[in-house]
Amino acid sequence: MTDGEQVVAEPAEGSAAHQPARGKLRIYLGAAPGVGKTYAMLNEAHRRQERGADVVVALVETHGRSRTAALLDDLEVLPRRAVAYRGTQFTELDVAGVLARRPEIALVDELAHTTVPGGRHGKRWQDVEDLLDAGIDVLSTVNVQHLESLNDVVEKITGVPQRETVPDEVVRSADQIELVDITPEALRRRMAHGNVYAPDRVDAALGNYFRVGNLTALRELALLWLAGKVDEQLDRYRSEHGIAATWETRERVVVALTGGNEGDTLIRRAARIADRNTGADLLAVHVVSSDGLTGADPGNLARQRVLVENLGGTYHQVVGDDIARSLLTFARAENATQLVLGASRRGRLAQILSPGTGVTTTALSGSIDVHMVTHGQIGRGRRRLPRLSAGLTLRRRLLGAATAAVLLPLLTLVLVSVRGSLNLTSDVLLFLLAIVAVALVGGVWPAVAAAIAGSLLLNYLFAPPLHEFTIAERNNAFAIVAFITVALMVSAVVDLAARRTSQAARATAEAEALSTAAGDVLRGERALPALLDRVRETFGMTSATLLERDGNPPAAPAGRGPAGRVSAVPEASRSAAGRAGWTVVATSGTQPCARPEEGDTEVPIDDLVLVLRGRVLPAEDRRVLAAFAAQVVVALRQRRLADAAAEAGPLAEVDRTRTALLAAVSHDLRTPLASAKASVTALRSPGMQWKDSERAELLATADESLDQLTRLVNNLLDMSRLQAGALAVHPAQIGIDDVLPGVLGELGPASLPVQVRLPDDLPELYADPGLLERILANLIGNALRHSPADRPPLVSGSAFGDRVELRVVDRGPGVAESDWQRIFVPFQRLGDRDNTTGVGLGLALSRGLAEAMGGTLEPEHTPGGGLTMVLSLPARAVAARPRSEEVAEA
């Protein structure tokens, strides 16, 4: 229980007539039953009542805990709603009664509880929503194992499924959440003192669900979940108040990726920084320019994204033209505390002319720590000059040169003919207009040549002194220099626009190719063949082959024949690959490559090589090919993992069955055998004089032990007969009243009385009396083991058409619906840690016996918690005969 209290805004006295539009919800969150949630909620109710608030107890479960029940004495407790369901009386929250009473504050325990059919809603949290909508404040409780997002995690930790869950959004939307915390050791002491469960249940609970390891893990789950809730509240507060500064409440490490080869080093370094701080988050971010064009290698980014996710981090992509500011904006939005950058890859001259992203980011980072990580790519920026072929096509460049060759002489002749009517400035503008036309048609290099030629013509023919390459007036010199400068600038702009257009078109094509490949996989096609097909089709290749060095476990080779279907790789190729030290993993197309050197283009990835045959790809195509290759490798690994899992599944099942059978023979069969042996040995001991009562007791012990041994062996034999289809079934008309007393007598004196509610007009069943008796004995025995002390199991019956349904109801912890079929697997004790109650064949054998008699055995939920086993058998001989008769005829 927490020592501190939260300050809660209370409604002013006398304001009951002015209720807000929606009430406030306060939830007490616990890691496990017994930590004191209900106790803390009742204490809060007393505190508010002492301050004048109108508080009522709508529904509180004390579970027999005297100290909790004592806190109800001074509070107004509203009556519950009685509900009859399948012959049993239940009590539920009376929502209508609470709304009619209309208090300021209502106490509603166990928020995740499933209500009995017949009420307003199927879940108690939905009833609480009605109270909140009516303006009533609600205090409630919930355990971490009932949160929807953690339900499966808790089951893996404790081995106990929880059927009743509440959506995380409901709990997160609460106005206040208070963690009721207690150490595992203190909770176990509380249980040992009898403050949580009845004494007869303490030992079993301490040895199973309430082990120290389980409680420690549940406590950590509760703390981490609540930390996430608090984190959301903090982010919302900072957003509402416009707080951009970083609050170092939790370490978050952001690593910036450029798509270069140094990304792997940066990610691992950032992961080590995050690992030094328990609970720290790792985030990787790549900044893309707003025009969608990037020089990043998509293959590197795809591989680095997988690496980040394998290290427990998340990958993000943001758009921004200013990389430094975009990085810092993202980091501040995520409340990051540390930022990891790679040292600059630019050359020294470029670093002198511009400070670069690292320096700019460090200068603007503020309270965020910036780590500059060195790597092997430092100073290896691109030093290549622009290519003559960049931007426009050869046809456009030739057309531009032709335009210049025609337009400049023609313009010169026209200007010479009107020399007296135009001055040099007009001549320069007309020549500049011609250069712009050449640039628009042919790009930068024809325009540069035209600018040089135009400047010479202006100098020789129009700038005094004429017919000499000299300029007498300074203004004329400035005009010609400006002409050359403007012409070059316009040419560069036109060429840049052309190159950007080409890059954008290429980026669009690459994105479409990658998205199409991803779509093929997502639509259910086999990932590896689909990706190889897409690689071959995208680049127009004859074949695409994935090779692996010998020494790694080869996957089943698969190829693609002329018709496009997957076919086996030719034996000759496989043998040749084996001789060369390579194995063909998969291929698409004709003429697959057996070795990397047989192809025209190859992309190595670790011990794998993607080899293409058809033509040599240019460098710009290899970027997207590297992305395809990374996805091909991921698909191969996923296929191998799936194959390994498929192979391990049957082996694990066989091993589990063998282990369970050995446990049964070594313990369950050994225990009654040892008891009988000890009794007989004692009776035969020479020199021992036994009284008649002692002799009778030893004989009874031996007899009971041998009976138990007989039942266990019969179960094993019957299961073998069922699986072989050789079980003999002798059905007959029989009344349930003729079978049930013998079953209850066989179970002996039970700790709980079994309630029996059978209608007087229940028809007889068409079943084998002996097999029916064994089925009911197994089902009732299970119900007795899992029912709490205050709620004994129930046996009820009903007729439905030409069938009779018998229900064995328990109110224990229940079984998750996803595990309903697992409980019928032989040697399975789902959630049952007690190894002294049988070999785990009860339900499996019961279902097999029911089906052998033409019946069914299915589980269903017990309203209010628990499990109901429904046995359906024919009421009379019908056309559907028992399975044993079908087997005999076959």
C-alpha cells in the first residue's frame, strides 16, 4: 500500500445539484491480488466522507478479509442486483439503483469483471462508464494482469490465463491512477498470516501464482505500465504549455542515420549508451529532403532498420531540408536526452567552407547531449565533377548545340543590319535571350559554348573598337561580363532542374518497384520467390539467383521454370555449385548462375550473393538492387526460421509427451504402488502384532492405492484404445440419476459439497453407463480442484432437441478462450501445477469417450468467472452411431 496520498479536487459542499457533464474516475492499480487495492479505496472513501462528500458503496468484494470488511461499517452500501442464470443465483452491480440514488462518489470494485448475461453490458467497466456519464465520480480497482495489453505477458510469467480483461484505453483515460505497491516478501507474509486467502489455500497459492519471481515480474510490469501513463501525461502537459525544452525524466537516445556504411557503427554505439541507463529508449531517425530526393543507400537503410529493431529500438523517418534543425526538432518532440551523430564524411575543403551538420547540431542542441562518433568513412565524401551527360539526354544536348549554331549567326546578321538603331545594351539583351533559349533546349554545356561564342561576337562586332577583341569603354566590359555570368547561371539552373526532374522520376520508379515487391509479399505470395521475380522483372534480367557458400545449412532449392512456376533447381546446377563451393538457395528465370562469376551483376551480403544474369547494371541501379538484396536475405531467414519451427514443433510435442509420460510413470503411478507395497509389507512383517483396526486400516490403504493405480493404468490404456479406434462401447438408455450418485461416491468425501440441479423431466441418455461415469468423475474432480472454498461446483442438466446437455460448473480462475483446445491435449496440465492429481489425461480422455458415444465435450465461460464443461449426449438411439461401431464396420 502506498504511503503517500494524492490530492484530489473535491466538489464543493452543496454542489450536488450542479454535477459536471462527466464524473471523474480514480483507479487503484495493483500488481497482484492482496496488495491492498480495495483497502486503499475504502480508506479514500472514508476520507472523502469525513470531508462531507456523499459516498456510497455500489459494489465491493471483500473476499472474506475481515479487515477489509470492517471498513464497510460506516459507509452506505447499496443493495446489489440479483440475477438468475442457468439455475444459479448471482449478484451484480445495480446500475439503475446507483443512478436513482445519484451520489457524488460511488465505489465499484474489480473494474475488469465480466457481468452475468441479462444486464446492461457484458463488462463492469461499461457499467462504470454509465455512472461517469451521469456525472458520478467513481473509485475502482484493477490488477495489472487484467490489462488487455499485458494479459498474454502475465500468462507467460505465471502460467495462469486471465479471461477477464479491460482495454488499456479505459484505464489510461482515468483522471487519476494510484499504484498500490507492496514488496513480494511483504505480500507473501500477508498471505501466510491468512490476510488474503483462507488457510487451506495459502500453501498452493504461495507455491504457484504467488512465487517471489512471479510477484517481482508483475510488480515491474505495473511500474513500467504506470510509467508509460505518466510519460503520456508529461508529454501532454508539455504540449499544452508550449514547453520545448528537454526534461530529463527518462533517457532517450536518438541516433541519426544518413544511409551510409557508418550507420551500423552509430547504431551499436547508441545502443551501448542506452544500455547503460535502465529503461532507456533507442530511436533511429533518417532525414529525407522535402522533394523526396536523397543520396542515401536504400539497401543500407533497410539493413540498419532491421539492426535497430533487433536491438530493441524504433526506426523513424522525417522530412526536412535543414538536417540539423530537423534532427533537433524530432529529438525535442520525443523528449530525447542524447543525440548520436557520425563525424563528417565531407572533405577538408568542404568542412572549411561550411560548418556541416555535426557542428550546427551541436551549436543548436541546447540541453541535449550530442555524441560525435568517429568511423572509417570520415573524409570520404564525393569529389567527382559533374558529368557531361548529367541532366538532359544526348538528343537534347545535340539539339541545343544545333540551336546555338543556327540562332547565333542569324541573330548576328540581323543585329549587324540594324547596327545604327540599337545600342550595345540592347545587343547584349538579345544575345542573352538567345543563350536562354539554347539553355532551355540543350542544357548547360551547349549554353556555355553559346555564351562564350556570343561574348566573342559582341566584343568583335558590336563593342567599340569594332572588329577587334578589345573593349574601350568600361561600361561595355561590364555589360559583356554580366552577359556571360547571367548566361552561365541560367544554364546551370536549367540543367539542375533537368537533373532534379530525372532524379525525381527515378526515385518514383524505385519506390514503385520496392512497394510492388512489398505488396507481393503482403498479399500472401511466398516472400523469397516473389522478391526474386520482382528483381528479375524490374531490371530486365534473364535470371536472378541467390547463392550461399557451402558450410551453411542450405534451404530447399527452388527455381522458376519457363511458365513462371517454382521448379526444382537442375541437378547439374546444384552439383556444379557444390563443386565450386556455392549452393543455389533459390532462383528465378532461366539459366541460373551456379557461381557468382557466371553472372553479370552481383551483390554480396555476408555469406550470400545475389547474382543477376543478363546485363551489367549501372551504378545508380545498384542502389535499389542493394535494397532488394537486403529484403531477399530477410525473407530467406524468415523462411528458415519457419522451417525450423515446423520441424521443431512435432519433436517438441513428442518430447513433451515423453516427458509427461515419464513423470506419470515415475510419480503418479509410483505413488499408489509405493503406498500399497508399504501396507502389504507391513502386514507381512514377522513379529509385528497388529490390532484388528490397524490391520483393517492397512488393508483399506492398500485397496485404495491399488484402485487408484488401476484407474491411472485404465486411463492410459483407454487413451491408447481411443487413438487406435479399438475402444468397445455398449450404449443403452440410462438416466443420469442412475449414474451420478455412484460418481459422487467414487470421489469420496470432498472438501466442497457438489450442488446438483437436475430437472425432473430430464430425458434419459443413450450412452455407455461405465464410460459416462468415468467422464463425469473426471469433470467433477477437476471442478472440485479449481473451485474456491466459498463457491462449490454445480452439476446441472437440460434437454435440447434430441440431445441432453450436462453442465459441470466451477467458479475458479477459468481458462482463456485461446487455450480451450489445449486443455484437451493428452498429458496437459494447463495452469495446474499440482502433479499429484493424475497424468493429465482427464479431459483428453473424457472428450474421446464422449465422441466415442456420439457426443461432444466443449468448454464455455462461467458467468462471474470460472469454466463450465458442457457434455452433450444423444437422448435416444439416432442414426449417428458411436465411433466404435463405425470402426468395427470399417
